[in-house]
Amino acid sequence: MLGARTIVNTAHETKQTFDKESTPEPPEAIKWLHDTARSYTCFIPGARGYIDTFFNDIDAIHKKHRKEVDSIVTDAYNELKEAVGSECMSVSLKVLQKYMKRLGDLAGDATEEILDNHPQLNEKVGGNINQLKQMGDRYGPEAKKQIDETYNQIGDIIKNGVTASTIPRIQSLVQYKMQKVREMGNKLWDQGMEKAKPFLDKSPEAKKVIEENKEQLKQGNAQELYEKIKESVQSGNPDTLKDYVRDTVNK
């Protein structure tokens, strides 16, 4: 009975708020939406924690999508005003769910900021995500597409809140993507070395430098390395290639 009384009291308080006020500014509307959502969690064990986490992450999404979030919470406020006017709790809940989904759908490219809100999650996957980004920068446009796709998929996972099951799901996704991008990097390396073969055949010294540092160089930019090999052999100056290899290996 206490839960039902809480909902009824909240509904009346909310209706009074609507009767007295015009549409609030977006920050106040977000806070109000948060408070309203919390008021409907009393019958659902653990729901309040989820709601609090969700709205904490909305702050991160707001930084990336200010206009979209402002528009969504304003629309939510106005539609809930009509729902509360009908004094139908089920209508209000459906409205809340609809607009929380719209807010969650914006989470994709706010992934980094959302991870910062969850130290435990960031600790488990943050390092691998940073490594994945670096690999994308090195391996070109196709690899970067994989990184963007990864962020969108992480956004899909966390848009409904961060829970105990979230960490292993994201870990599995990132590990899979890292393997896929590594395979792309290996393919680019093979293609680059095939192009460089005529130059390396002319310069045993250049070939030796590449072979001795192969594993570290495979982590770098294969196209850039090919250009350095070509430049070094054509100019007859092996030091330019040696300097590039040393700098790359020491990064």
C-alpha cells in the first residue's frame, strides 16, 4: 500500500506542478523527468538504481547531443502533462518508457563519456577500447569503420543502463573487434610488403632492417612504411628508413 500511496501522491504533486508552471528549461526538465521516473519504481526491485544510473549517464549524452536531448525532454514533459491530466498511471509509464528509449538511443557516440561515469566498467574495458582506437588510426578507413561500429554496438548495450552483465558483454565485443582489426592489419602488412618487395630485393640492408623489426612494424602504418622503403632505396640513403623504423619501434 505504501508504494501505491507514493505513486498517487506523486501523480497529484506532478499535476499541481503542471497546473502552476509552464514548460521548464531543459536542465530542470531532465531533473523533473528523473524524479518522476523514480516515483514509479517502488514496485520494481532494483529499478531505482537503474533509473539513477540512466539519468546520470544522460548528463554525458547531453554534452554530445544538447539540442536533441533538450528537444526530447521538452517533448516528454509536454506529453506527460497530458498523461497526468488523464490521471492514468499506465499512460504516464508508457510515455516515460518511450522517451527514455529515445534518450538511450543517443548513447552511441557518447560512449567514452558514459564509460567515465562507470569506473569499474572503464577499468575492465577502457584500455582495450583505447588500443582499438589506436589500431583504427593506424590501419586506415576500413579499420576506422570497425571502430565506429564498435562504439555504436557498445552504445546499444549501455543505452538500457549499466548492470553486472554489461561488462562481460562489452569485453567480449571489444575482444572480437580487436581480433578482426588485427586481421585487417595483417592483410595490409602483407599487401604493403608485396608492393615493397622489388625495392627490398634491391637493398639487402633495408630488407634486414624490416625483418629484424617485423613484429613491431606490423603494429604500425603499412602504407607509410612502404613509402619510406621506396624513398630510402630510390635515394640510396638507408638511414632514412633506419630512423623511421627506430622511431616506430620506440613509440
